[in-house]
Amino acid sequence: MEAEAAALQCHEVRGVEEAVYSDVDRRVAVVSSRGVSRWGAATYAALYVYAHAEREGETRSGLAAAGSRTGAQGLKPREVGEEAAARACRLLGAGRCPSGTYTVVVEQQVVGGLLSAIAPAFSAEAVQKGRSVFADRIGSGLGPPSFHLWDDGLCVDGPSSFWFDDEGVARTTRTPLIHNGVLASFLYDSRTAARGDTSSTANAVRASYRSLPLPSTTNLIVEVPGSGDIQALVERVGDGLYVVEVNGLHSGINSISGEISVGVSGLLIRGGSLCEPVHEITMATDMPALFAGITDAAGDSAWDYVHGGVLTPSLALRDIAVSGS
């Protein structure tokens, strides 16, 4: 109720479609005839708000979310409501932008969405079946030397953290997917590890006890040097496009070919300032070029709870093809 009230305080917000709080008390036991015996428990709370804004007959929507491993007291409902309202309002009056090659500032939540959609390409299952763009590329450079991408199932405040995976394999460390800009590892469960003559990375995930496990991500964590808030990053970029929404993530990202073509909305950047909003445009690149194009980052690392457990800052990417008017 507090989050909803905060969103409605914005004069252009006409309604809140959903304001939802949920919490989970998770208790898991894995026991097998091979001697596996694990038990664990975890709690998690989440809040999201979906608001609608209107101006001169035009309507936009905004979604904001927060999560906490410490229960409801770890959430900030007023901030979530205000963020949902701001997201709904900032694209009112949006038009198209000229097609071209842009330096793109990708907001933290959008980075989280992109990485969540790219993540299946790091699965050893996909790699062994030849269904990943990263197959046969271990040791290849993907990003700048300062860029790291981790899968960390033990991160204290990570929404997917648990001390063992769904096969009962204990987690003892995080897995470097990209380390110093180089493709370093894939995500393994016991079966794919046996095929690859390696060890499980404790990434077995199953939908329920009725289904078989497959390797998948836990918490994804981006580490790259950055400084300042999003405005400071925009000022350093100077001219380009600030992306605040992305559509068609799963239909527009091909983990086999690596191609990325998604609809985006945002604001144009001129002279280091955010200018008019734009929408109905397409951003196109591919996975290797996406990582290689990272040129700068803000110091605003935060969890993206909309697309799953991704801890990342906002990033600046060079040479991104944008199709507008």
C-alpha cells in the first residue's frame, strides 16, 4: 500500500495496475542412494509496482521492483513506488530517432535483462550440443581486460543464493564466465561435467523434484571499473542514446548465432545531457561485439530484480546499430 501510494503521488500517474508483495520460506532436502544428503533453508522477500502514466491521451507504463534476503524490512516501498512512476512518465511524448551507429548507455535494469537472455549461451548443455555461440571459444577475448562476469551462488544478498545446487553438489566458490575479458568457463551440472571430463560448477537447476536438472545460472555479477551516477556516465559519453526499456528479449536474442536485435526505448543524449524521449526503435549487435564494445560504466551497481538475479552497473557500449526513422 505504501509503494502504491508513492506511485500515485505523481500527478501524471493515472493508476497502479499491480502493487505486489511476496515472501518465500524455502526449505530443500536432496537425498540419493549414492550417498548425497543435503538440507538447507533460505528466505526471500520481493516487491514490485506496475504504474501507468498519461499525458494528452498518450499512456506509458513503468515497472519497478526490489528484493531482500532479510524479509520485508529490507525493502524500500516508497522508493519502489516513486521509481515505477518515474519510469512510466519519462517516455511520455516519445518519437523516433534517426537511424545510425550510436554510443549507447544501457541502464542497469536493461543490462540485467540482456544478460539474463544471453545466459543460456554459457550452459555446458548448450555448448556440448553445438547450440551456443561460445562453443569452442574458451580462452578467447570477449571484452576489455577490466571486464568480469561471474556466476555466484553464494553471494550473501543474491536472490538465487543457496549453499548447494539441485543435485546436492555443494557450492564452494563462484564461477568466472568471463575473466579479464576472456571467456573462462561454462556452467556445469554433474552430467555435463562428466561429458566434458571436468567437475560440476554446482549449477544444476530443476523446476521441481519431478523434473531432471539442467545447468543454469544462479546470480550473475558484472564487475567493471566505473564511477559516478548515471548522469555522470551520460556526461562522459557526450552524444548517443540512453536505453531505459527493452522489448523482445527472448525472441530477439539468438544464443546459437549470437545475434541480438531487440526493440528499445530511451532518451537521446546531446552534449552530455538527456534530451527528448524516443521509442519504436531497434538496437542490433551480437554477443561478442556487445561485450567487446564496453567502454565505460557508472558506479551504480545494483540488483536487477525484474529479470532475475543480476548485479550490474549501467554500461556504455560503442558502435551499436540503431534503426529508427
